[in-house]
Amino acid sequence: MDTETQTYVDAIDPGHRPLFDRVHRLILAACPDADIGLSYGMPTYRVGDRRLHVGVWRHGVSVYGWDQEAGAGLLSRHPRLLSGKGTLRLRSQEADDVTDDELTALVRASLGPGGS
């Protein structure tokens, strides 16, 4: 992680940091070779030409650039996560409803071979 991205992470509100750390850990577990840097002002995980952006906001964590086909299953189980086209909004107080397996599947579909 470069210095600019680490500065972003270090400044995350303590109330949202556990959720960010969880998402970060799951991304790196699924895609250990992902490069991490800032893009659009938020941490961005890169594998080849694929990108997954993870921003921390007042509500919690939002994920952008995810594979929409893979996300369909996740959204059918958790429709409240969709917040506008292409935005998954994980609210810190509700994130425990989404399992690590569900998030990992989304990450693998988004950043793995054949992902968006």
C-alpha cells in the first residue's frame, strides 16, 4: 500500500475502520496479488485491468466497480445494499448480515479471471 493510500486508511473514522479492515482483508485473501492505490480519492484494488474501489463514508463502506452479474445474487439476498447504479453500500451497523463468503464471492468475480 502506498503512502497516500495508507494516509487515507489511517484517517478512517474508528466507527467504520473495522468494516473497512474486514473488506480489505477479504479482498487481499481472495486476490493476494492485488495492487492497492488511490483512485477517485479512495483505495482501489487492481488486478490486471480490473478495479474494485472501496470508499469510506458517513454510513460505512461503499464498493464500486464490482461485477454486476455476480452481484445479482448478493443483491437478491440483500437488496438494501444497492445504492444507485454500481454502488454497494455496506452500513457499518448492518454489515454483519452480509457474510464473508458473500463478499469474497463478489470480490473474486470482480477481480478474478473473467471478472468485470
